[in-house]
Amino acid sequence: MIVAVVPGSFDPITAGHMDIIKRVSNLYDKVIIGVVVNPSKKPLFSLEDRVKMVKEAIRDNKKIEVDSFNGLLVEFVKKHGARVIIRGLRAVSDFEHEFQMAQLNRRLNSDVETMFVMASPEYAYLSSSVVKEIAQYGGNISGLVPPNVDESLRDALA
């Protein structure tokens, strides 16, 4: 069984994240979404709320699990018996940072591979930050996030 991990802060999870996760779940036996505590970011939602939103968004796919972590990604990957880290790329600008992280993770655990998945064209512009900004100004975010996230985001910004 090949297990893949899709890590991220998911603050909040977007339709772009969902697209990558769905596509990856068709390639691997099991997918673990790792909701990370990132000390360099100030999330809008608590870790518990982010995990809850992700679980609700993926509830219909039995091949996907959700867990949270604080620390090294390679340790989280090892804990779950995974061998693959999935990183989504929206544009060339994402690649440099993701490449550096992949090389560091490989150095920390040479048994783990990083696979890059290109965002579908309709989501190449989409990020959690953009979604939060649109919602903050009252813009329509339906279709940019799962329905449960739309409601949670509007409540958080009210």
C-alpha cells in the first residue's frame, strides 16, 4: 500500500486544494492530509477548526484521512507510514520554495519522495490568502471553497 501525505496550513482549504487532493486520491492507496501548525503564519482559523473544515470537505472519500501536526513534515510522514509528499504548484514562482523544501526533506529522510502536482488551470490563481481577502470585502467566494468553508469563513469575518 502506497500512502501519500498532502501537507498544508489549509487556512482555509480551497477548491484548488480539493482538486489536488481528489486527483492524488486516484493515484495512491491512501492519502493523509496533514494540517500543519506553521509558526511563521498567523492563521485566521484555529488548528481544530481547520482540521474540522478539511474533514467535512473530504468526508465522502474513504481513501483520505486528516490529521494535524507540529514539527518536521518527514516525522509526520514516517508516523503515518507514507512514502510520498504531495506538493501542489500553481505557478513557476511556487517551484523555487517547494524545490528547496523537497531537497531538505530528502536529506532528512531519503526514503521519502516529493511529487509535484500542477494546479488545474481554473485554480492556478487561487490561494487561501486571496479567498480570505475576497470574503473580507464581501465578495462571492462560492466555488472557490467547499460550501462548509464558505459558511465558516463568513462567520469568522462577521
